[in-house]
Amino acid sequence: MQPLELIIYALTFAGVVITTLLGVVMFSKGWDSYEKKHAGEEKEVKIDLITMPPQVLLYVQVVSLFFTFVLIVLILDSFLIGLALGGVAFFVPRLMKSFAIKRRRTLFNNQLIDALTTLNNALRSGFSLPRAFELIAKDGPSPLKQEFSILTQELRLGAKVTEALRNMCARVPIDDLDLLTTSVEISHSVGGNLTEVFEKISHTIRERHRIEGRIDGLTAQGKLQGLVVGILPICMALAYHYVDPELLVPLYTTPEGYAVIGVMVVFEALGFFFINRITTIQV
């Protein structure tokens, strides 16, 4: 091997090593910044009293991205499709977390009406408010039972009723619970009949749920139509692939096909977004 070739190979190797090291350093700094940003959004991730550090959720997202990317590349032999689906898989754990939290809050909100009835009956029977909370913590369904158990434990440790209720609002930030807490705070400050207050709050929540149910029934058709229209292109592509596999090969093997897939994904996302905005009515 000539000396000039050795010099060229040595310089090439040195360039690759330096570039790799710089890439690792830049990626490490970027990763630390990204991790601090997402870890700072919330101190803990809580799903139905399951607590984990936010970094763990971030690591689950990265692992999901990596394995999805590798699996798609091995199956379809397409780097871009694997990257795209890996990007989608990156957000799936966070979406599942949001769905679980929303489902739990909805269930808690529906159970709160019965809790108000129990509180009202307990106060009419001569129980104190902390004792009425203990009845719900003992006999109520989950997740209502779980949250009121934490509340009663805080009361045993010396917390005030209003403070314990505010802590519950921080754990389950819903409007109806905030209304209950505000009513108790006002009653403790200026006085008042809590039984009448709980009865009026219960009636207000029932009416709101009735209106929300009617709105959901009226908008269900629009949501279903949007879902069908959004899924239809994917179903048609799968049908064409089953009937004639060679027909869709250019779609994921050529730059034009990748462009078509990108445009399709963008318009699908826009369609879901606008339909969701149109059919979502706040009460």
C-alpha cells in the first residue's frame, strides 16, 4: 500500500472518529435538554395511583420508537416508513397515559353525584363532615374510594378540611370537584347549611351531565362519519395490497410515493383535528 493511500485512509478514519464523537456529544447535550424539558413538566406521572418518574415514561417512548423502527425496517425493508411509524410509536405511551388519566377523571366525575348524595344524607343524620368523608372512603367505588381515603388520611394527620379538599382538587382537577371545594370553603368562612349546598350542587351536576349526554348523542353521528372517512383510505390501501400486491409497491419504494404518503398523513391529521374541534362542545 502506498504512503499516500495510508495517509488518506488515516485521515478518513480520523474524520469519521471525530464526527462520531462530535455527534455523540451533541446528541448527549440535546438529550439532556429534552429530558429536562419533559421531566420539568410534571414531578410525577400518576395513573390510578400508579406513580413513576417522568423520565421512565420518556425512556418507554424511546424504546417504543426503536423497536417499532427496527420491526418495520425488517418487515417492509423501508427506512422512511420505519422512521415514520417509529415517530408515531414514540407518542403512543404518552397518549395511553393521557387516555388513562382522562378515563379515571371521567369515572370519578360520574361517581361524585352519588358521593354528594351520601354526604347530604350523612349530614342530615347528624354526622360531621369528616365522618361523612370516611363513609365514602369505606363504602364508595373506585376511584372515588381511593381519593377520599387519601383525604381522610390527611384529616387524621391534622390537615384542615378545606386544605385536604384542595389537595384532592390538585390530584383530580375537574370542575365539579372544584365547585364542591369552593362551596365548603365559603360555608366554613361565612357559615351556611351544607346540606342545602350539597343538594344544589348535586342538582347542578346532574343537569350538566344530562346536557352533555344530549350533546354527545347529537354529535355522535358526525364523529362516526369522521372516523369512517379517516379510516377508509387505509382500508382501501390494505384491500388493494391484498388483491394486487404489486400495485402499491411504488407507494413505498419511490420518492413520489413517500411524498404521497406524507401528504396523506398530513391531511388525515388535519381532518381528525377539524372534525374533533367541530364536534366538541363545552358545557
